[in-house]
Amino acid sequence: MSAFLVSTGIVALAEMGDKTQLLALVLAARFRRPWPIVLGIFAATIINHALAGAVGAWVTTQLGPDVLRWVLGLSFIAMAVWMLIPDKLDDEEADSNPRYGVFGTTVVLFFLAEMGDKTQIATVMLAAKYNAYLWVVAGTTLGMMLANAPVVWLGERMTRLVPIKVVHVVSALFFLVLGVLAIWHGVDMG
């Protein structure tokens, strides 16, 4: 259960101010149809994070515990630094043609925007750390939905209420603590 809770919290925090959250805001403003957008975000996240979680689970079978401990620890610390760098939405993502409808456009844009993104990398690392594929994917997906669904419904008002810089610093501290703990105490593989 800790894999689920940690995954949910970390991804929800990491997603604040992320380019996919900005994409959710742009899609909401452009299409003004929240349900297909939220369902598209959910579908894209499930697919993307299921693949990322599978990579993380595979990594645990390929690396010994000592190497895995250092790789995860250093990766979490690198993620902490990355959290302090704000994301910007690419123009091509904002100006997409909705030829596939609101749902289809959201799925495609979110899936592509999430490739190599902080939350996808975090999903890989969390799946490797906890060795609990389903709990991690469920938690990271819930974290994405907790961060993005309110933005679709509440739009820009919500982004003004949340101090993004503070959220990024708190997220960075969480990743830093996880990195130090992974290196110091090792990874619980059981």
C-alpha cells in the first residue's frame, strides 16, 4: 500500500506546473468539454504509465540489489534537481488540429507529451524501487488525475491558487529524501 500512496503523492506533486498540466489547461480552454478531456488524460496516462511501470519492473530483474540501489538513489536525486526546472508547453502541442475529436486529440497529445516527462521517469523509478507494478501504476495514474482533472474543470483559477514554485520545491525535497534513503538503506525488494 505504501507503493500506491507514495506513487500517488509524488506524481501529483511532480505534475504541478508540468507541461502536461499546462496542456490540460490549454485543451480545457480550447475545447470547453471537460469529460472527453479528462477521459483522454486517463486513457493516455494508463497506457503510458503501464509501459513505464513495466520498464521499471524489468529493470529490477536486470540489476543486482547494490547496483539498483545506486541507480535509483542517483535517479531520485537527479529528479529532485529536475523538479526545480519549470516546464513550458511546446507550441505544437497547443496548436494541434482536433481531427480525432476531443477525446482522441487529448489521448494522442497527452501520450506524446508524457514521453520522457518527469512523471513517466518517476513511474519507472517507483516501479523499480517498490517492485509493485500494479500499485505503482495505479498510484501514478491517480496522481496524474488528481493534478490534471481539477485543472480541466477549474482552469486557470486553480493554477493561480497553488504556488507552483513551492510545490516544485516540496516535490524536489521528496525526491531528494527518496534518493538518499535508497542509497543509505538500500531498496526493499520484498
